[in-house]
Amino acid sequence: MIRAATSSDIAAITAIYNDVIATTNAIYREDQVDVSERMAWFEDKSSHAYPVIVAEQDGVVVGYGVFGSFRFGEGYNHTVEHSVHVASSHRGQGIGKEILEHLIASAREQQRKVMIAAIDSTNIASINLHAAYGFKESARMPHVAQKHGQLLDLVLMQLEL
């Protein structure tokens, strides 16, 4: 089930976020966060009418998705950047696909024009998922980030909504 996140989901969202930080290059940061940081993030997204959604199975949050501003300035108001993260125990089951579908629908409902995905170049599964939904690669940025002493390449993909 996909539904709007509530403040009671923030602990589960934080756990998924921290696992992604620790075990993948999907998030370009090394330090884990606490629940209060994710609560502030949630409140910020909510205050700007950006959706935060969760995937739930048997009462357990197993993934989440969100979109927000792409860059600062009103000239970018029609463009959003999204994130989709799924608990490691539930990857490969189509949950990310369901979350992405809901985010695309929400962006269209808000009359956004472009949705951006920023994906680590080694995350072929995510690149393929986005391509299947019509996202086109618009930039490949070598060595723009560093994690665990390794330089990382960022792929930007965009969907015209």
C-alpha cells in the first residue's frame, strides 16, 4: 500500500535512510542522521506541499519517496527532484516502481513540468527503472562527489511531465 507519510513514520524512514547511507552510494553522505533531523526534513517538505509517501506491507514501512525543489529560485518552480528508497530486505519486489509511479502522478497533479532523478552512475537498476518510465539522461557528471574515499559520478535523468 502506498500512502501519505505521517510523523509516526519518521523513525522507519530514518532507519531506511541510514541503511541506504551505510550500504550504498545512492545518498552522497557518510554520516547517519537521527530522527529529529528527518522530522525537520519531513516538516519542511510538508510545509511546501511536497509529497512524502511511504510503501507499507503488513503495517511496516518498507520504502518511501519524496520530491522537492530542484534548485533555488522561482524560475525552477516547475521542476522537482525526487528520491525513492526501499528497505534492503524489500528491494527487487517492485516497491520502488510503485513509489515512483505515485510521485510522477503527484507531480502531474501539481502541474510540474519536469522531474529530475539524480542517480549514482553505478546504480544501474535505478537508471533502468527511470528509463522504463521515460526518463532521459541529461547529464553525466564525473567525480562530483566523494564517499568512503571514492570519487563518484552522478547521472541526471529527467522526465518531461
